[in-house]
Amino acid sequence: MLLFAGLGNPGGKYAGNRHNIGFMAVEALARRHGFSPWRRRFQGAVSEGEIAGEKVLALLPETFMNESGRAVAEAMRFYKIPLEKVVVFHDELDLPPAKVRVKKGGGNAGHNGLRSLTAHCGNEYWRVRLGIGHPGDKALVHAYVLSDFAKAERPWVEGVCTACADHAGLLAEGKPEAFQNQAHLFLEAQGLGAPRPVGGG
């Protein structure tokens, strides 16, 4: 079994935040592949399904971002899922908007969700990094990630979620580079290089 975890903050107040693009991507993926209805479990919301012949558990931690690792660790323990079968979808300040990159392990770049995951689970999990751009000044980062995507950004946000959902089979098959490639080609074909976000970056 694979675990696909989206990072974000629970509740309607945060639903449209830049920090919640990980939630958005995993929700799109579960819809696209006909996963079971969401239910509360492992300090989060879970949905189950199959992608490319592999069983997948989708998880949206409801612990708030900086405690995300608690929910992921609980699900991993219950299903005995090894760390290399965990794929985490999260917002990435260091990538331009609408860029999708995949890597295994690495630093957390100040991301509290990743820091919590590494503390509770270990570091060698797969990360699907969803670029949201940077506001240009470190002092503005907190307000930037906790503000909603601007209306003009919605097309590329939806495009990124669609790219993740449509090509998730490549992740399930253990082909992260192919997934990254196909996501890039999809976004390029849609003309979604993304305008700069409001506030610079």
C-alpha cells in the first residue's frame, strides 16, 4: 500500500490558502480515481482507492500544518507502510508558480509540515513540491502562505491539481521522474506557466 498525504490546515477558513495546495492536489487525485468517501481516521481525513493497480491511502492531516507528522506516522504504523511508499504533496516557496518537482528526502526549507513529518516519520519520503512562488521578502512569507490564491491564479492552481491527479499512476508505479515530466508537459501544453503571484515573488 502507498500513502499519499496532502499538507494543509483543516477548516473552511484555510481552504483556499496557498499553504493548502497539497490538500487540493490530493483531493483532486482522490476524485479523479474514484476513491471511497472521506472519513475521519488517524487524526485526519482518509480516503482509499487504487491507482495503476496499487492500493493507495489518501490522507489529509487535521492536526494543523506544524503537527502533520503525527497523523502520517499513525497511518504508517497501522498499515505498516514503509517510508519509501509515502508521497507528500506540499506547497513550495522556492519554486515558481505552476512548477511541479519531485524529490526524495532533502531539507525542509523552513516548511513546518515537512519538519513535523521528518521528526515523526524519518526524512526519506517522497515529496511532490508544488510551486507557489515567493513574496520576495522573508518577513512576508507567513502572511503570504496563509492568504488565499488570487482569482487570477486559480487556472494554474487547478491545472497543477489536474496534472497531479491525471499522472498519479506514474507515482504509484514508482516512476517519479516520469510523473514530473508528464506534469510539466501537461502544464506547458495548457499554457499555465503562471503569472507572478500578487505581491511579487
